[in-house]
Amino acid sequence: MPNCWQSGISERRFFQVTVSPILLTVLCLTTTCATNAQESPKTIKLIRRLISQSPAPPLTGVASSGNQISLNGRSLPGTWLQRPGKSGQITTHLSDGAFRQLIGVNFLNSSNSGRQPVQWFSSVTTPLVLATKLLGAYRYLDITNFAQTSGWQIQANGNILVITTPKAQVTNIVQSQQSSDTSVNPLQQVRILVDLDRPTPWQVTQGSTVKKIQPPSSDPDTLIPKSTVPPNREWTVTLDGIADPVLIERYTPQPPAPAAAPILLPNLLKQLSPATPTQPILPAPAPAPEPLIQQVEVVNNQTIISLSVPFGLSPQVSTVGSPNRLIIDIRPDPLEERDITWAPGLRWRQHYVNLGTERFPVVWLEVNPRKFGLTLKPMWASLDGLAGTAPLIQTAQRYLAVAGINGGYFNRNNRLPLGAIRRDGQWLSGPILNRGAIAWNDSGQFYFGRLTLEETLITASDQRLPILFLNSGYVQSGIARYTPAWGSTYTPLTDNEIILVVQKDQIIQQLPGGKVGETAVPIPQDGYILILRANAATAASQLPIGTRVTISSATTPTDFSRYPHIIGAGPLLVQNRQIVLDAKAEKFSNAFIAEKAIRSGICTTATGTLMITAVHNRAGGYGPNLAEHAQLMQLMGCVDALNLDGGSSTSLYLGGQLLDRSPSTAARVHNGIGIFLKPRSSGSRE
């Protein structure tokens, strides 16, 4: 998104979990991976080191476990475990995110978190139901019988679960136009049928936009008009199977025939053109539509079907048996409705929400924060401070969150936060520009509003100076403060800053900052540093070395100070069931306000349920603008709602995978909101 607070760097690789789930459960869920206001920054760093470096203890009641899957020779990330079963049989359990994403299994609606109906080249009316088990940050499905019925061979090899599926053949690929009423929906739906000789794993992945190569003009003086139609999007459907050579030949792109080189002669008439043209200037002809199926190829015993999908359309993939077939419907409304109770108090839902004549696909999680074991915490990307970004899928797995969503804004160039982050009573980063924020406690109470943090530097002589920013990448004239939560050092963000080092409530150094980005200044573990920027540099003479100082801190509204956890983003959308959107008051640009884009949101309902939501592109068009986003949140029953960072940042995570988009299309983000599930004691009931 073009707004300066937005992220925009795509990430094209999955995160590979390398940390013990049990250790992280102990550290992240019991001690919450952070400290309260009384704990020292050294303790924070110790916990971070433990998270990243400790070896894995053995898992009780588990024969083997790991976080890598070898599927027909390809190494893929995915958590799994094996347990002793009846009569000495070993049962295999795969995390449901990996099962869904890597195998292509469709999850059907369920109100029982302990049982998950699935469909895979089988009947929807009589689905196979798999037992589930929550462990750490994942929900595992018992795939033992499923694998045996499908003819899979499974073997544990250290950290890797080796899965070999029977060899499959792709026997036919047929494209057909589906009938549709163009007066209602001008976007034509297309169906692709992929016939197989047996069920086989498949995946669908969204890629980048398709770049069109403009044909050269025979007249170098002729301007080629730019297309007003948004570019197509690449999609790939990958199957574990080998396509018939006839299909590969049928869908192999042919090189364009070489065109005769134009003879360019001087156009004397053009040099002597009359004031009024003698012939009308005709508009450029509409380009011929690109073929939907760009190519079919076999790579490493996989058939890869490359698609070029017009803007406003996306593939919806399903399977049927007898005959075994993959059905790829290219349609403007590809979202499949779901309502799955994933864990006690945690429900995964997705469907279209109508706003006037527009239909918006919404994927969301409903969380009962009063359910035993469910808690929410802010998360951020870096282990060593606040500078850094990472895919949300990586951050959530590092914290062992069962679910999560991207949070507030950040500077995508220097990867620094641009808004409030508070965890367990400690400010990690202060708010900016009186923007919207959400605050909560561990008892399931929430507060929404526009937040300001007012800090004041007070000298022994009762001189008072306002501190405008705390651990923030938002740079303005005035005094800013940076604590050890920022990192071990501070490097100037602007030229000619004055740096005051404060240790044990006393100014011990005054340093010239010099050029931006050049000299790193250590931040004392038992203190902080003050940065005097622009006009505030004159205050240096009033704060000589040896000056004793204290800091007073208060929030506006004061209600925010009662909550240990805060994430700031904005704008505020809904308050007390009424739309209160005022993006100009929160200093958002006109372009950002009007932009139609993918949006993330968080809200509470009248029953106290928390919802984290991802709203994607409307059927046949772009995503909602801010006004539409506020209306959608209100329609969904939100009593209070906040807009989070959006666009390519929007990422809704559950159990190891993203629910709302392909991970390759999700940008790296600075922070997020994690949902954690505390393990029950051995004597508690499931």
C-alpha cells in the first residue's frame, strides 16, 4: 500500500520451525515471553536467548516428533508426531495446517474441536472424520487410517516424517466455459478438469502479477497507450503425479512467429501534418485475452499447471472421486464458507459479507477470551530489540502462538515501529498521532480508543520537559526516549541529534549524534537515552551532566493505563456500536483513506467475543476502503473495532499456516497479536 506507514515487502519462503515446542510452551505461555514492569531488561534478553538456543526436551507419551516432512522426496515444513497406539501400533499425527496445505485436504464444518471431518477425492455427504489433539501451538490430526487407506508409506527419520504416496498419472486436462449471466456478472467463470488415475496430494499457490510484453510498433513515433485493465495474476496448481506427454505438448506455449522487420522510411507527411488531421485517430484495439492455462510441465515427478488468471477472478479447487478428478473453478467469488470449532473457545469462520451490491470475502477467528487457557499477547519480529520484520507465520511459530494476526504500522525502510506496543505492563513502543489502539488484560476485558502517551522529564529543580516519543521510528522535532527494549544500542535517525545518556536517574553523558545512521550509542541496561532533535537541541544546556531526572508517564484517555497489553494501529472504526471513523484526525493521508485495499481488523462483540478479521478483494474488484471496512465490522456485530495494518501485511494465522492467503503473497511485518493456549495440567479434563 502506498501509505508511508505500510509494509510492502513480499516473502517467498516458509519458516522452518527449529525450536522445541515444549520448551517454548513453558517459556512463552507460562512466563509469557516477556516481563512485567518490575523485571529487568536483562531478564528479557535471557528469555529471548533461551527461546532461540535451548535444546529440545523429550516429549512425554510421544515416540517421535519433528518439524520437517519429506513428501515424495521433497522437504517441506510441517510439525508431526507419532504415538504408541493399541496393540503396539504406532499412530501418526500431522498438524492440520500442514495436512491441509501440503496434501490438499478440504476441511468441512465442525462444531466439535475434537473431531475434524475432511474431504479428499471422496464424498462430502459421508466424510471421513479424523480425531484431533491439541498440543502446544498445534492441532494434530490422527492420519493413521487415512494414510493406510490411501496406500501411503510413512516412516520417521529423526526430525523428518517421510511420506511416500503411490505414483499417480494425470490422464487429461480439459478447460470449459461455465454458463453465467453476463448481465449480472460480466466476469466469465471457467472450469478446468484434471483427471487422475488415483488420488494424489496437490497444492495451489498464488504468484505475482503477470507482466505483459508490449509488441514493438512499426512506427517509432507512435505512443502505445497504457492498459487500463489490471494485470493478470499467476497461479500454479501442483500435483504429485506425471502428466501424459500429450497434455504437456498441448499446453506448451509456442514461440511467436518472427515478424518481418518494418522498413522505416521518413514520413514527410508527418513532418508537414496539417493542423486538423485528415483521418480520425482510432483507439488501440483490445488485446487478445491470454490463455488461462499458460503451461503444463513435469518437474521432479510433479505436474505443474501454470495459470494466468484475470483480475477479479481466483481459483477455487475441489476434488471428487469416481472418477478421481481435481476441479479448478476460476470465479469472482472463490471463498469457500467455513465454520470450524478449532479448539475450545477458538472458532475459524469465513464467508462473504454483503455491503449493498458488493460482496466481500471475510476470513476471521472468533476467540472467547474467558475460556480457560486462551490468552492474547503482542508479538514482534526481532529477538534483540524492536528493529526488524518477519513473516507473521514465522513470528507466530517462534512465540508458539496457536493463532494470530498482523498488528500495527512500521517503517518498511528501517523496519522500526510506528505505533503503540505494550506487553505485560511494559511499553515497548509508544503511540503516535493520537491514533486508534486496542488494550486488554488477561481476564478478557478490552478497551478501544485513540491513544496518547504523555511522558514528562522532571529535573531535581522541578524543570519539566515533554517527551514526545518513546522507542519510536516516527521522527519529529522534540525529545524522544529510547530504553533497552529498543535494543542494546541507538543509532541516530536524523542528523545533528544531541544524545543524553541517563543511568540510574542521572545524566552521565552528552554526545553529538553526528550523521544519521553512523554512530551507535549503547543504551544502559539500568537507564535510557534521550534524543534532542531539531529545535529541542537547545534544551541540552538546561540538562548538564550530573542532572538528576525522573519521568512521569500517563495515558490519554487514562483508561488505557489500566491494561497491561496494547497494540496501536488505526484508524478507530467502531465504538459503542457506532461508526466513529475519523482518519483525518488520526493524521492518515487522503490517498490512504480513499484506497481500496485488503484490510485487517480486530473487534469485540456484544457477547464479549473477540474477532480478528481479514477482508480481501470484493468479488470482481478491489478490497474495501476505510469507510467500507467500518461498515463491514459493524455488520458483523462489532461493538468496538480497530483497523490494523493492511494490504500485503494482512495475515491471519492458525495452527502453522495462513488462512486467508498464500504465504508467498504476505509481506514481512513488524508486530502482531498472538493467541496462546496454555497447556492443561495432567489431572484436568479435556
